Amino acid sequence: MLTGMAGGLFRGRYACGNICPRGSFYDTLFSYLGGSRPIPALLQSPAFRWSVMAVLMSFMVWRIAQNPGDWRHWGTVFWSMCLITTAIGVPLGMVYRSRSWCSFCPVGTVAAAVGGDKYQLQIAHDCRQCGACEKQCPMGFSIAEHRDAGQLPHRDCLKCSSCVDSCPREALAWPE
């Protein structure tokens, strides 16, 4: 959790798209049976995201406070948090996109807030706006429409490179 949040200072949500074990699980699981509907705007709204974070962190602190001196209890609390959040993310990934949970994940919310404008996807002017990148984006971002700006301005880009790998013209790249 700390790696994702602290890493946000340098590369935005890079940790989310490249080293998050839950994200990797969702990418693998939903490559076979995931949905393709757009992620609802409510799940991406700042009010919803910060509310989810407040509720989950309050629940975690409350549970840890019940037996703060027992490290095994802490482990139980963290595992229960993983179970609860995965139980939320799996149905969302089946109905919407694979990374629907990531649109309001507390770690990703903090990473986007502290560094979402860092390490932005570069879009070359020879992009033909074919949409191949957008079909592969686990967050469902409209990438090609930002061709004239030269970069994707979305703070929640996971920096996963799915779009870069799918571009037939190699018009997408990460900053050096």
C-alpha cells in the first residue's frame, strides 16, 4: 500500500499498473470473462472515491484498535480488508471493465492525488485515432482524442502499457 502511495509522487499510478498484485489478478481473471462496459462516472467521482477511502480506513483503524498489541490480529485485519475489497472488485470487473475497482481504490486515489500529472502517456501526432489503444485500456480511457494535446491528461492512467503495446503505429510512448 505504501509503495503505491509513495510511488505516486514520482510516476503517478505506475505501481497500480505494474506491481499491484490485485491489479494483476484482475487483469488475468478478467481477460477471460470480464465485462467491457464503461466504468460508471459515480465510481470515478472524487466524492465517491474519498468517501470509500474514509469508510475503509475508518473500518481498518477500528478493527486494529480492538487489539492493537497483537500482530496476528493486524494480519487478520489486513487479510479481511483484502477479502472485502476483492469481493467488491470481482463483480464490478465482470460487469464493467477489468480494473473497475482501480477507479476508486484508496491506494490509487492517493497516488493519483499526489502525482497523477507525472509520467503522462505521450501521443504522437501521427496517431491515426484507430481506437486500438482504447479497446485495450483497462480503465476505458479515450486516448486518441488527446492526440493534438500530445499527451493523455488523465490522472488515473495506470501506466500499464496495454495501450502502448496495442498501437499498430507505435504512436504511444512513455516519457524518457
